[in-house]
Amino acid sequence: MRVFLVAIVIVYATIGVLYAALTPTWQVPDEPAHYNYIRALAEGRGFPVIEPGDYDQAYLSRLTAERFPPELSIEPVEYEDHQPPLYYLLAMPVYLLFDGEVLPLRLISVTLGVLLLLVAFGTVRAIFPTRPELALMVVAFIAFIPQHVAMTAGVNNDTLAELVAGGTLWALVVYVGGRGDRPWPVGLLLAMALLTKTTAYAAVVMAVVAVLMRWRREHRTWRWAAGQLAWMLVPALLLSAPWFIRNCCTYGWRDPLGLARHNEVVVGQMRTSEYLALYGWASYWERALRFTFQSFWGQFGWMGVVLPARIYQALALLSVLLLGGFIIHLLPKRQSPSPPVPQSPNLLALFAALTFFSFVWYNLTFVQHQGRYLFPALIPIGTASALGLSALVIILPRRLRPWAIAALFAGLAALDVYCLFKFIIPFLTR
């Protein structure tokens, strides 16, 4: 089993390095803004503050339309200055060591992507200890989604957020299984989540629910539950408090995350209310479904490189089949296997639901139907897909099942390479 895991990781890392090296500079969404945050720290200017003028829609549109020509500086693109600091602090030494070169910074994200695959494997193995093939399928699913490969080969804090949230999920799965009454490592992971990105904040809710799961199943006292929450939440709050206090002093006590300031600064970004007034609900839902699906699987650059319809149709068919297989898996069976770890799958479902809610909530304000905002939930999405695939291949002879599964993921890996050389490089290179 380890041999297959290593093989998947090596193939992913190889493709990830190709994406990092060959994707034209700044042609990963928001990359210039993340880079400028790192540069501010490296140049000793302290943590940046998001201010009016940091987002200029006209200038950004010109940059993307002209494919970031060297005569147009990216220095004014600073609309990520409100982000929590952990990723940028980790990236700053690499920036200094390589004199601000973009490729080494991109390779940080590829490395974090490798760690994410290992975390996904460990999480699924903890939930389904008797079915190691499921963990391998989840790893392969996450590894070879073309859009995810593209995002994990850019300068951004997305992959670190996915890794920290996934690591917290793994720790909570183990915890719900009844191992340990001193869950202080969860507290450290929660602190990292709070200091990485708001998309990882769902981990805090999961931690509370995990304690309640054990409290109910083991018939513990409320005092025990309060103590467990203290072991998790107190270290997280103490370690992250300086950042939030700084934000309150900078943006006002009502805006500890800097999100209200961000919403004020991004003038010109399409608001949902504006879109509805112009185009109506029918157009909105058509766009939401189409853009979310396409950009989950692959819509590259700044959402400007769209794949041929036949590829999306094939991916849509795959998605429908996996969903159908997952529904079959959920149907009652005459002989149900005993649950691998009590209640742990509920954490996966909760994590997926919280991520989807966050996606919907963001789109209540801005028109941001980007499938990458669902990537924090790739472990539960991948698990559902693996269970669905397992339910589907049962119709095949037993000896053919592993080959059919391997062929599917080999095809996705080939699609990654095809997208890079057929679409990303030709369409985004000046």
C-alpha cells in the first residue's frame, strides 16, 4: 500500500513542479497580492494594512487582459493585506533566500500539497482502517484535479489552509475514536487555522462538535466537556489573540478579521446585488452552476482559460457517476459492515457542509463562483467520490476493478499535463 501512496505522491509532485515552473508568472489567481504581502514582510515594513487603493479593478483588468506585461508593475495589487500572517511568515525566509524569485515561493505550495496528500491518507485510514484502498483513491482524487494542481503551484495561502484544516480533521477523527483526554495538539492546530485563512475557521466548529460527540457517546459530564473544550480552545485563542488584537486596533473592534475593511476596499468587484439587478436570478443561477463546476475541475489563469466543452462534459459525466455511486453506497444493505470508527464520518459531512455554507455566504455579497473555494473540503469530497467509485466498480469482475480505478486516475493525471501544455502555457504566455 505504501508503494502506491509513494507513487501517487511522486506523480503529483512532478506535475506540480511542472505547473510551478511553466505557468507564466502572476497567472494564478491573486498571486501578485499574496506576493506583495510576503515582500512587505521581507523588506521590514511590518504586517501590511489593507487600505483604499489596494484594489483597482480597472488596473487589475488591464494587467490580466495584457497578461502582466513587465512595464506594468504589480506593486499596487495589495488587496490580500488583511489576511492572517502564518503563510507569509513561513514564505518570507524563502523570499529572502532566493531574492524574491517566484518559483521557490510556488514550490512551497507544491510541498504543502504533498503534505496535504499524506494528511488525507491518514485521515481516511483512521476512519476506514479495514479499507486502505479508499485512502489511496482519496489521495489520487485530490492529487489529480487539474484546478487543484494549478492552485497548489501558485503563491497563495490556500494550500496551507487546506493542510491545517485537514490536519485538524485528522486529529479530531482520532479524538472522536476515543483516544486521549488531553487534546492540546488540536488546540495548536486550531491556532494555526486561525492564523492562516478564514476558510480554515470551520475547524473550530468541528472541534466543538467532536467534543459533544464523545460527551454524548461516553455519557460524560458537562464538566468533562468544558475541560475538553478548554484544552482545545484556550491554546488556540491565546496563540492567535495578538493578531486579532492588532486587527481591532487597526480596523476597529468590530472588525477583528479585517473583512469589513476588505469589502470597503474592493470597489469595482461585482456585487451579487448588482448582478441580480442587471441580469436577474435565472442568469445568476446559470452562471453559478456553470462557473462553479468548471472552475472546480479546471478554468485557469484568472478564470479566463476555459477548456473545450467536450472535456467539461466528460467531467460532468464522471461527477454524476461518482455521485450516483455514493448514493448507492448510502442505501441500506442487508448485511452492513460494522462502523470503522464511531461517528467519525459525521465530521467529514460537517466539514463539507461548513465549507459549502462559507462558499454560499461569500457569494451573497460578491459574485465569486470559483470552485476552488470548495477545496478546503476536498478530503470529504474525495471520500464520497472514493465510496461512490467503489460502489460502481462492483459490476466489474474482481480482477478488473483495480485496473479500472487505476485507469481513471491515470487519465486525470494525464489531463493535468494536457491542460498545462495545451491550454495554460499557450493561452497565458505573452
